Amino acid sequence: MSAYFTCPECGQPTLDGLTEMTYELEGTKVTIKDVPAQRCPNGHSYVDGYTAESVNRLVNHVIEDVSAYSKRLARRLTPRREVVIAA
């Protein structure tokens, strides 16, 4: 990523940084922390296509694994599950 982009929401220049991406799928909240991103001074952040695709694949695998594990448990789970992945 480069520091020469401008934020499409506010027009401020962006810098390399990290962000957090959160998904809610199939009753499970998945949070990925420390994702490389472009960040502007007003708090907006953007990830490139390759990073977004990689995170989406990771989240899909996590959801599949959590769902498969939950089906094998004999006891009843709470309807809300949360997974946090951090570097």
C-alpha cells in the first residue's frame, strides 16, 4: 500500500496502518484484528482487494469450523458465538 491515496469519504490523505474487520455470519461474530489497511486522520480505513479476499477466505473457514464443531457438541450452545483472531 502507498501513502499517496486520498480517502474517498473525506478527501484526506491516507497512511499505512492497521484496522479491525468484523463479520456476523450464522450466529457467529468473527473479528479479525491488525489487518493492514490505508487509514485517514478521520478514522476511515480501507483494505486492498487481495487483503479483503484473504480475510474473507479466513472468515469462511472459521465459520465452517465453528459450525461443524457446534453440531458435534451434545450440550446446547448459546445462540451467540464470538471468535477473535489477532496477531
